[in-house]
Amino acid sequence: MLKQMIKIIRLLGLRRAAAMKKHHEEGLKYIRGYAATTCWWILDVNGVIDRLEQAGSISIKELIKNKGWRPDILDAVLEYLDGIGLISLDGDVFSLTDSGRVLAAEPRGLFELTYAYEPCFANLEALLTGEKVFGRDIRRRITWVGVGSGRLCEQLPYPIMRRMVLDHGRRGVLDLGCGDMALPIGLCRMNDNIRCHGIDFDPDMIAFNHQQLAKQDFNGRLSCSQADMFTLENLPDNLPDFDCITACDTFHEYLQESERIVALLKTLQRRWPNAMFVIGEFCLQNPVWLRRHPTASLEHHLFHQLSRQQIGSAQQWRDIFRQADLKIAEENVFDMIGHGYFALKSA
Ligand SMILES: C[S@@+](CC[C@H](N)C(=O)[O-])C[C@H]1O[C@@H](n2cnc3c(N)ncnc32)[C@H](O)[C@@H]1O
């Protein structure tokens, strides 16, 4: 090895050889990020990460048999993930390394959210040329929007929003754009007297939730149905009189027509006059700060812009609430993460 290195240095010169190595390593960060993410997704979205966390290790032969996967392709993926230190291969079994366990913890939701928006990246050139349009030709993977967002929001947004709901003694919660229902699930877990209903207009999301509810519905205190929040048609009959309406990261999808959000908030107040609103939303971060601290918000903005969603500033949200005759009872805006939480009551 040493002889070969000396030969290369003689051929290229030390300075050029060292610079080349450094530059390759710089590029490799991005190439590896792409390859590693793609391979990691295969394990995550097929339940392999969950099984590894539960069982500690998995037999490759068994996995191939259960999933009907091609051994040569799975071998290539596992060999690569072992090479970059995310899993450890030992004969027929593999397990997560410490680095793999880290990825399966807090950042997991980020991987899942990126997987949800992957069709935008796979079709980036078609989006750029206008050959394809998001919504018409390209859709995000909605279940993974729900699961990824639900997992990430469990880290800060939901604890804050749940505290707002419970501190104000609310007992009947309607969650708009409920995704995988992680927010109401946590509320039902925290308080035995609370009853929650989630609505989402995406049939795949609702089908996913019904599967979850079949396993755990907190003795009938948690339910969901497919509905558009702008019409709220076909709500089941057996719902309580809601005294709280929650929405986490749902309204920004309509920011380009903010008058619709204002009208919706007014309609909801007329229908449930005693309801308090607990809203969690993205709040635009200062671009100068973001350039100095290039956090995951950059990727998040990219997904949103590619899928024609807008991020509003905290002030934009305050203006919308004021126009909807709501006054802010409590506000927590975190500029560092670009997220804000508002408890609102009719003015
Ligand atoms: C970004 S996800 C947020 C999901 C969930 N609230 C969370 O905290 O993770 C937005 C959700 O709102 C739903 N949604 C968007 N527009 C809606 C509408 N008009 N009526 C009902 N649900 C809607 C989407 O299907 C999606 O599941």
C-alpha cells in the first residue's frame, strides 16, 4: 500500500495528490448521502428498522423468504450499509451499529419525510421543464408525510400543543389534517377524559389510520374520518361538542389563498362557538440566520417549494388570526426551528 502511495505521489506530486483526495472526500459526502439514504429507506419503509429495534438482529435468509426479495440486490444493499458503518453483517444475520441506532432515533422522521417527497426529486427535471406539475402528475407519498411529520412533531411541537390543550381543560378535540393522528393519540394517552376525532381528506391516510385504530382506539375515545376541512361534510353522528380545534402543519398548504384560511376559521367559530384553537405552523426563518446555520429547514423549504407549498412568517399567521376575529391567548414561536404554536380564542 505504502509503495503504491509513493508511486502516486511521484506521478502527481504531493500537493496535487493531497488536494485530489480532499476534493474527492468533499464530493463523497453528497454522493454517500444519496446512496445511503436510498438504501436506508428500503429498510425503514419495509419495517426492517422496526424489527431490528425489536429483535436486535435479523436473518438475511428469513428476510428474503418473508419479503420475496432478490438475494443479490439485498446483499448489495446490506454490504454497502455495512461498509459505511450503519449495520453490522455477521454471516447470515445483521444488526444496527451505534450509528445505525442514532439514525433510527431522532432523525428517523426526516428520512421518512424525505421519502414522502422523493417523487419531486426523482422528477426534478420534468418539474423544471414544466413537462410535469406537482399535484397533477406527481404526488407526494401521503402516508409517509403523516408518519414522518408525526414522528418529528413528537420531539417538540406536540408536547407544546398538547400542553396548550390540556392546560385549558379541553375535552373534545377535532384535529384538522390529522395525518397519522400522532397528536390526538398522545392526547388520549395523556388524559382518560379526552375524546379526539381526526379528519384528513386523503383516503390513503385515513385507510392507514383505520388500521391503527383497529389495534388501539382508547376505548372509542379516538376516531377519524375522511373529510375536507373546508366543508366538513360526512362527519360521524356520535361526535362530542368540540371545545378545541387543533391543526398542525395543515393550514400552510393553503397560504397562497390565505382568505380561505380566514373564512375557514370564521366558519369553525360559528359552528363550535366555545372552541379554542391550537395551531402549530411553520414560520419563516430569517434568511441571514439560516445561511449562517444551514439546518434541516433548508431541505424542508425545498420540499415545500417543489410541491407548491408556502411557508408564512409568524406575523403572517398573526394577521390571519386577527382577520378571523381570533385573539392569541398563548404564543410560542421558535425561530431556531422555524415553527410556532398558537392558542387562540374568539375575540
Ligand atoms: C403536513 S401534513 C400534517 C399532518 C399532521 N397534522 C401532523 O402534524 O403531522 C398535512 C395533512 O393535511 C391534510 N390536508 C391537507 N388539506 C386538507 C383539507 N383540505 N382537508 C383535510 N385534510 C387536509 C393532508 O392530507 C396531510 O395529511
